Amino acid sequence: MPEISLAPKDLQRASAAALVAVNVPEGDAELVARTLIAADQRGIYSHGLLRLPLYVAAVEAGGINPRPDLRWRSGADAVAILDADSAFGQVAAHAAAEKSIDLARAHGVSTVAVEGSTHFGAGGWWSQMLADAGMIGIVTSTTGPTVAPYGGAEAVLGTNPLSISIPSSEDHALTADMATSAGAYGKVLAANRAGSEIPEGWAIDPSGAPTTDPAQAMAGALLPFGGHKGSAVSVLLEGLAASLTNAHYAFQTTDIWSTPSHRMNTGHLLIAIDTAAFSGAQHTADRAADLQARVRSTGESVLAPGDPEHHRCRAAASAVALAPTTVDALQQLFARLGVAPVSPL
């Protein structure tokens, strides 16, 4: 099915207006819209505007608090904990990233844990925010229960993303941003909406049998990437994201995608390493660029981590291509909220 191209500025206007229409402050609405559109521009459609109608439904039902009272408490000098009061994950993560940067500049490294949050979008946005400030950024998060541990058939783990960004003297950071499931849950949602199949090896149905049917995958469980090793990484990331606070593990969570009124109590963890505190910011940036170049030099089509998303983002600077099902859902949302529709290019 052909995609529909729309101007990023028009999507930003309409998406932010839709959020404002459900009592989200303008600055927060602009931030959330910007992160979703950036995900689409980078080709991470599972974390893009596909999610906007779900976010609005959660705000209207009470699962996301549009006007949270963000509350900080401190641990050690370079540590802080944020109770996000069921804020948009983007609002909580932005505050956490700013705090991480300030603490790392003061102490060389910092760790900020978040509880009481929700879905924060694509994790690479936040590790990149840290990299833009001269930090090595490491970010992870809990999610709803969608993944079975290796050898199991019950969805007790989250997709537990991991994002790492290292500043580079090239035109973009060395970045890896990935779910620890074989495929992102948002991609399963998108496939279900589009009526298409998901790849083999991504999921099992409720009986534990392999499936390529996204509806059966949603009723069953996704699989971890990399067999028992990927499963172990997923479990440990969930521990990092939740055990330092009162955030819920996935198996304790009811996801807003299934119950929009539920407050997820998602946990995030952000670690910032100030490169200036080690061998110097320029030294680290040059070393990262050396690594990027050497990886690419091994084959004509070899890319360094972060290259595909960077290339797609540049190509989508003036036009974002979205699936017709996503555009239809957005236009229906805009119409319901009295927001002017977005015209295709």
C-alpha cells in the first residue's frame, strides 16, 4: 500500500494542537509531538505518530496525567530520583535528561532514575539529547508485559529498550537504539492495523506456538532477541529500570494500550558520562568518529550504528511518509478534537 507524504511542520502543528485540546500544556504538547514526528522521520514508525491517538485516549481516560507534579528526591551527589506523577514519558524523560546533564557536569558521571512515568517514545531521542550535551548517554526503560523469557510462553517481560549514544566529531553520534524483543511491540501494533504479517521468529501465540499473525502475537507474547543471551539482557535492563525505585516491573503493569485508564508506573534509567571529565570532549568525539569510519570501511554497504536513522531523517526533512492507516487515524483524531486536518503533499 503506498505511503502518504506530509510536511513535518503541518504534522507538528496539528499533533501539538490535538494534545493541547485534551489539556496538555503547550510546551509539553510541542515536545511530545516533536519526538513522535522525529521517530517517523528516522524510520522508527513503531514509536511515531502511530501512537498519538493512543496517547490522547490515555489522557482522556486518566492513564496519562497531562499536568503532572514532577517531584525530585536526591540520592548521593550524582544521583537523583524523579517521581513523574504519571506524566507523559517524554515530559519525564526530558526533565530527567536535563538533570542528568547538570549532575554529570558537576560530578563527571550521573545516574537519574524515574518512577511513575509512561511510554517515553524512542529511547534514542534521550540518549542523543545527552550526546548533544557532550555526554555518553545510556538509557533504558520498563514497558508493559509483552515478552516471554527464553523458553517461556508467558508475557512477563517488557520490550525493555536500550539506547546508547557517544558524541562524535562526524555529523551524528554513534548511536544504538533497540528493543530487546525480536521486534518492537509498536511494529506489531502497526502490522495489526495494516493487516500485514510480522516476521517469523518474532512471536508466539497464546498456546506458545510460533506465529506471524500480529493479533495472535498481541494475545500471546513477543520473543527476546538473541535467544537466552538476549533474554538475560532484557531481564537485567528491566532490573536496572525498576529496581532502584518503586517503578513497576512489566509483570506488575497494565499497559495503557490495553487499558487507557491505567497508570503504568513506568521506570526509566538515564546514565550520563561527561566526556570532558575523562580525556576531553574532542578526544572522545574523534575516537568515536574513528570507530564509525573503521566499521564502514569493512564493506561497501556496511553502516555504523545510527547511520540508517540519520540518513532517513535527512531524507525526510521536508516530507514524512506515513502509512495510510496511520494518516486515517490521525485525521479522525484531528476532526474529533476540532483540529484542522493535515493536507498531503
